[in-house]
Amino acid sequence: MSVRDHTDTPIGRLARWFDVRLGAAEFTTSKLNYVFPKHFTFLFGEIALYAFVVLVATGVFLALFYSPSEAEVVYGGDYQPLVGLPMSEAYESVVELSFSVRAGLLMRQTHHWAALVFMGAIFAHMARVFFTGAFRRPRELNWVTGVVLMMVGMLEGFAGYSLLDDLLSGTGVRIAYSVVEGIPVVGAWAAFLAFGGEYPGEGFLSRLFTVHVFLMPAILAGLITVHLALVARQHHTQFPGPGKSEHNVVGHRMWPTYATLSGGLFFLIAAVLTLMGGTLQINPVWLYGPYDLFTVTSGAQADYYVLWLQGLLRLMPGWEVRAFGYTITNQFFPGVLVPGIVFGVFLAWPWLEARVTGDRRSHHLLDRPRDRPVRTAIGMAGLTGFVVTLVAGSDDVIAATFDWSIVALRYTERVLLFALPAAVALLTYRVCADLSARGEPAAGPEEAASGPAVATAGPGEGRAATGGGGVLDRLAAAPVSRATGAWRRLRRALVTTGMVAAVVGALADRLRNGRAGR
């Protein structure tokens, strides 16, 4: 049977016409032959990408029915408990969207769940990149765009649920205003500009709506595009293994295998998010009621990706600094200074590690976390501190649920914020160093792979990794025994510190109650 020559058909001639002028065939062929490594952790970035697509789709629907206005109206809709209550037009539109618009509540809840999954996938992706060393040369810019993407995503999420103008989101906006206002020199001006005057200001919701719907999504889309372009230009990293080297990528080709798998993943994520939006209630604003300037709801908690900032604000003692005619409020330190330092270290980490280790080579093979005990210990310490601040952000709910003293709990959290990350870092270092000292080599042979698709690494990039000559690498290579006197002393000190903190907190709580009863 003869094979038909499709280049002689009208479509074939049209394709050839474009190819002569644009050179599209060579570009398309190279991209269709792009190779993706096979490992489930590489899907975290794709989950974030597809959650962003769901966010955009549901956000367009929500924007059609939302009214960003602080004008006062009296509710007369379908939800009877709110009938007759004065509220802003923005809050009324959200309640109407939830109860009167067909599929409105489904879209609202799907949008919220997609935001949580989007940020969670970014966190997981950044953790994978950090612990495996995928940020090293030549991928420093990939890391920077990822960190900036995470920061913008946090701001976008906070702006999104602040638009609802219910009692819960209004409390968060009030806290944000105080943090901005507490910035020395420029804080009052910045708060005035953002809110259109003294709190609560005029036209704030319309400003926030513009930022949330137009500005931030455009920035996120641009960052995602740049990030993906950098990944495509430099090729993916991969874990060491047979047939894998610094000069190739072993895995699935883009077409048809990976495109089919990735397309299926998109529809799976969209289906799961829609199912969650339809069956799992989240952010029932009709239960919180409209925002009231003089009312604060108990148990007010932000979404987890900004809850750690709320935890820092709660853990900060009531200290203020007066210098050069200015007052630096206590909100400035946990709300601006500490996050600024954290994200500054994140952005600079590739260069900080390269300077300390002396390793400035190009890397296309990933590290096993156990083979870099110092980096892994630092990462685990950061995650532990993050968890402590999450608990601190919810400590009022925890104290009420278990009938604990909030003062004792708060003192314990302050101690744990410093002691627990140090203990986890030390334990992680010892475990990783021990595993690395007696484990098998991480890197696989350099020979070409047979079977799976193989792609060459970026032009001029890639030298085989042959160990490390830096301080961290030498430190990581040292064998470590299990329990030592220093470790036992540190453990006893941590237990003693925790007990003392609990006793001090209980005494402070008793003293406060005694004064209140007089």
C-alpha cells in the first residue's frame, strides 16, 4: 500500500510556505523532541501551573458578578439570617454570588481551593529545588524567578480573600494596614496611598480589585513564562542513575508521551479541584457577617501561606523603638523586617552557598539531600520554624479547643521558635551525615543510556561532578557517630527550657487572672 505524500496537499503547501519564511519546522521538531526526566517530584511545578490555569478560569467568572464598592446597602437576598443588615455592596455581591448565581458557590470554592493548591505546589517545588541543589549554576535565575513567583503569589492570595469585605477578611486588612503604617519614615504615606486616606479609607476595594484581577495575574503569567523559558533553555536537571550524566537528560520525549501524560494531569487536577469546590466547604463568608470597623472576630486565621506572618506578629513582644524622632512599632519587626530577611536570604541563597562551598561549576545532576547534610539541616530548620509560626498563628483556637492557657502556650511557642529549629537541624545533620558516610555512591555511570529518550544538555554547559572541595562538602563527608555527650546535653537543655517556659507562662497567667479579679 502506497503512502500518500501530504506535502502536496493544500495544508502541506501552506505549512511549507510558513516554514520557508519562519523556519518553524526545525523549531517545532526540537521542542517536540524535548526530554523530561522521570520522577514524581518534577510534577510539583506542573501542578502549580495547572492550578493557576484553573484560578484564571474561575476568576474570570467571579469577576463578572463581584462589585468592588464600599457603598452601604441593606441586604434583602435569599440568605435569611442576613436580611435587613447593613453591609457593603462588595459583601452583598459575594453573598448573592454564593446563593443566587447558578454555580456561583462552586466557582468561589473551586477558586479558593485552587489558590491553596497553587501555593502548596509552589512551596513543594521550591523545597525540592532547594534540597536537591537544583538552584546551582547555571540555574540561579530560575531560582530567583521562583522565589519572586512565590512572593507575588502570597500577595495575590491575600488580596483575593481581602476583597470579600466580611468580618474575617476585614480583620486581616486591618492588620495589614497596621504593618504598613509601622514602616519607619514612609509607612504612613504608603498606607495613605494604598487605602485612599485614614483607615478604612475610600476606594480601597476598587484599588485592590484592580491589583488582584489585572496587575498581579499579569505579573504571575510573566514570571511563569520566564521561568518555563529558562527551564527549556537550560534543560531539566535529573537525579543520578544508570545512563545519566551531566551531559544528557534521560526520560520521556515531549511528543507524544509526555504531552499525553501532562494533558491527563491537567484534566485530573481540574477535576479534583472542581470536586473539592463542590463538596468541601471553605470560607463561608455568610457565617462571618459583614465587616464592622469596631468588631474583631475570634479565631481569625489567614490562609496557611500568610498564616506564618500572623504567627510572627503574635509571637513578637510589645516592644517599640524610638530613634531619630521616629517610633518603630512592634509590628514592623515581624511584619516587615523578618520576612524581608527571610526572602532576601532565599533570593541570595545560590550565591551564598557557592561562596561558602567554593563550588561554582555547572551542575545538571541533582544532589541527594543526605549527601549535603548542612544544606539539608538548614532547610529542615527553616521548615520547622515555619511550622512553629503556623501553630502560633492558630494558638488562640488551640488554647480554646484544649482549654490551655494562652499565655503559657505563647511563651512556649517563643522558646520553640528558636530551640526547635536548632534541635531539628542538629538531628538532621547527624542523620544525613551518617547515611552519607555509609551509603552507596550517589552518581550513576556516565555511559549513554539505552532505551529511554536521551537529550543533550545545554550548549557549553555541564562538567561531570567529581565530589566537592568546599567547606560544606568536607563537613558533610565526615563520618559522625550516633549519640554524643554534646547531643545529650543539648537535649536536656531543650527539655529544661521548655519546662521553665511552661512554668513561667503559668505563673504569668495566674498573676494576670489575679489582677483581673481585683
